[in-house]
Amino acid sequence: MRVCGVIAEYDPFHKGHERHLSLARERTGADYILCVMSGFYTQRGMPALLPPDVRARMALLCGADAVVQLPAAFSLREGDGFAGAGVEILNSLGCVDFLSFGCETEDVAFLQKAAERLAEPDAAFENTRKEAMQQGLSYAAAQGIALKNALGNDAETLKGPNAALALGYLKAVKKLKSDIEPCVVLRSHDYHAGEIEEYPSATAVRQAILRGDWKSVEESIPKPALPILMNAVSEGRLCRPESVDIPLRLALLQLGEEGIRKLPGVDEGLECRILQAAREETTRLGILQRVKTRRYTLGRISRALCAALLHMEKDSLPEHPECVQVLGFREKARPLMKKMQQGDLPVVMKKA
């Protein structure tokens, strides 16, 4: 049995994801594709546009054999936390041979070298990163400068969001001393691109759905998955971004400075900026724009705000996933389900 793991969000599942799963199966010779997918909340710090059961079903109809959930306690973390938890779930099952991910470069050796440098930084690397942060840059931007100094101009390819996650995956595999092998699929399109292309970004597809551009949506979603998406829309199961405006502002005002200070990603007095913004702004986007600085990126602030919605405190976050919750699987994947249940973590098949 050869199993290829994929860590994703599929918000929503589109033709680019279908292509990735097809290439991953082809290149690894996998009998099964096992996806670890974010649940109700995504790494960009927002509730998913579609609930996890809908997204999982779309994936199962278009190449995945089984889908398990990445809990919100991990899907709402920064890149390394998100990537590390996904890899830990796959590794705990004891049956995953490969991990496939999209990246702006297919040079696995170079990615491995960069991941090793991040996992075991020398004094020069740490000093460069520290100096960049003292200039007001975010951690990610400072890390990019340190990588460029250490690895040369080729490190420019590591600035993309897919590359950042790729490095997180590889660091996690190394830390766990796992035998899982990487399978990289080149991603040639911008992750945040807003236009509908042959293989569109999830951002572009979400924007098309929200503005009701169903022609573009139809062009972006694989045919087997399209009815699932349209049914969810007709049933009112979309979580529109503006739907969190009122509950988010209420949560922040109720938490106050002391409560906001306990949120993941909040430090150095950031709670004061967030609370002041919540008092003066009425929308999530307004709060984000008021709080954002060079050092505190939109992604980091978004994740903190989403944690506020869930009253999720940094000191109470679990260190490791405690179980594997199955969102769905294809009939032919029953042997995989049986194998997964022999792993280190309990496999939960029913919410009850």
C-alpha cells in the first residue's frame, strides 16, 4: 500500500487542486491520496467560505481517497504551526509514504537545504534576522532576508506563500525524524491572484462566488464538484466574510485589553491597538487596516482576531493533535481506513 498525503484547505476545491492530486498520484504511484484539510477555520485567519463536509466531498469526487480534519487549534496558527500539525497527523498514522505540496520551485534539494538552515540557524543567520526585525520588518520578511544572505539570490523563490509552507513541511518531517518523502508540484500561478485562469487561485474563485459570477465559478470548479458547491450555495451554507463583523467586534470589546493580550500572536502592546480599533471601526476589514503595520502582517492579525471569536488563548493551545477526525472517504479506501486505525492517534469516524 502506497499512500500520498496532502495538507490543504480547499476553500473551495478548484481545478488547480484537481491537477495537483492527479500529478501527486502519478508521480508517487500512490494507491491512496489522503488529505489533511482545515475544518471551519483557515490559516489566513478567516472562517472557511464553505463548511468542511462540503469541501471534503468536493475533494473526494475529484481525486482524494480520504479526508481528515486539521483542528482549528492548528489551522489558525502561523505557517510552521499549521504545517507541523498537518505533518504530525500524517506521520502518526504510520502508513503515509509521501507528502505532496505545491511550491514556486521544484528544486527539492534546495528546499531541503533552506529547511535545514531554518531548523538549525547559525549565529550569522540569527543576527541578520534579528537586525531586520529591529528595523520593523515582520518575522517572515526578516527570515527571507536572512535566507537570501545565507543561500544567495536563489532564495527569492522562497518568498512565495507556498514555499513558506513547503519549508514548514520539510522542517516538520526532519523534526519528527519521519520517513515521509516530499513530492513537489510546481505552482506557476500567484496564490493570491484575483483573475480566473486555467488553474485559478482559491482567492479568485472565492471572489467570483461572493460577487455571483457563476460563469467564472463554473470555469474554475471541476465538473464532479460543481453540483456540490452550487447546492451548498442554494442552501445558504456560505460564510460570507462580512458575517463575522458584528460577532468579532463584540468579542473584542468583551475581552478587553487583558483578554486580547492572551490571544495567540498578540504581544508587545498589540492588544492596545486592537482594542482601540474595535472601539472605532465597525468591520473586520476596518479593524485589520487600523492595526496592520510593517511588523504585524494582515495574516498574523487575522489569525489573532479569529482566535478572539473562539476565545482561544495562547497558553491553553494544545501542543500536538490528539486524534484524527475523518471527514469522509471513498468506498475503495476502506483498506486505508483499517490501516490508519493502527496508528498512534485514535481515528474518530463519527462526531458523537
